[in-house]
Amino acid sequence: MLTYTVDFTKAVQTRRLTMGVADGRVEADGEVIYQVKDMKVALSES
């Protein structure tokens, strides 16, 4: 089984954009197979 975890650490807002900063990891059968720090994504409201 794959498990994806995203832990948001902060949100940065400018005049036109809100950007989220997060750490994340992917686990396969309970073992971490991929890890990332400080990934950045644009956030929007729908």
C-alpha cells in the first residue's frame, strides 16, 4: 500500500498569489521510499 503525506509548514501570500510550503513523503508498505523538504505549490480557492 502507498501512503502520501504532506505537512504544510507555512503559507506565503503576495498581492496575487498564495504559495504553500510543505514537507512530504511517500511510504510503500510502511517504509519511506521518497522524501522531500520545502516543496512549493500555488494555492487557490475554488
